[in-house]
Amino acid sequence: MVDCPYEPRLDAYVDGELAQDAAREIGGHVSGCQDCARYVAGLREMSRLLVEAPRERDITPSELARLHRAVDRAQDQPLLRLAMTMSAVAASILIISLTWLSVLASPRQPTVSSGPIPEEPTWERLAAGEGPAPIPGDRQTGTADADTIRWMLDGTHQSGTRHEHEE
């Protein structure tokens, strides 16, 4: 029955669902094809067993509805499994991303060295806006004394007058 063109219609033939011309054509084929004849014989035997099988009672409408729900759930299982898998993958990506971002956002602690901390070069301090390093032993208060202030103001005044004379 490999690649037999009549195979798709054999079930309908056994069930008597075909028109008379089609049934005669398939009947002629079945009488000459051993594979199709065996298949039709198997279908007829299965139908006979189903008809002769004892039935306790007919199925109730609620049992029929329950059966339909079970079939529907069974058909939805692959879709549910895919949805659950995709949700798990998305959750994993989210957790990994958040962990990665939190590691990047946390301030890095300087490594503690066992030796003395080297002093910054003068040019780095000056570039950062700091003044020159204090002279060891010099007491600096951060304010100039009265003589220094007078000297600074006199120098400003004199430079202004010097420019007037030069013009």
C-alpha cells in the first residue's frame, strides 16, 4: 500500500460514505491489490469489534462535555509547554541582566595595598585646582596678614597709576 492513490479513500469506502461509482472503482482496486485488501479487512474487523463490544450505557451529556474538555486540554499541552519554556527563558534573562547591571552600578572599592600610598605628583594637584603642597612645619591659617594685604593693595593701585602716566 506504499504510495497507493486509493489509500486516502479506503476508510470512506469501508464506512459506505462514497458514491456508487467511486465505491465500484475502489472495490475493483481492492480485489486486485493485496495491501489494500488487507487494510480494508483490518478496518472491517475493527468496526465489527466496536459494534459488538458490550456497552454498559450511553455516555451522558456531562461525561461527553468532560471528554471534550480533556481532548481540548490534551491539544493545548504543546502550546502550554512552549509558553512555560519561553517564560522561564525570559525570567532567566531578566535575572542575569539585573545581576549584571547591579554589579556594573556598584562603586568599585580601591584595592588596599600593603605599602605606603604614593604622593600625587605636583602637576596632578595643580591640574585638579589644588594649591601647592604645604611647607612642612609652616603654620598656615588660610588668611594673609595685614602687611601682605597692604602690599597687595598698594601694588594694584600703583600699577593703575603707572598706566595713567605711560599714556
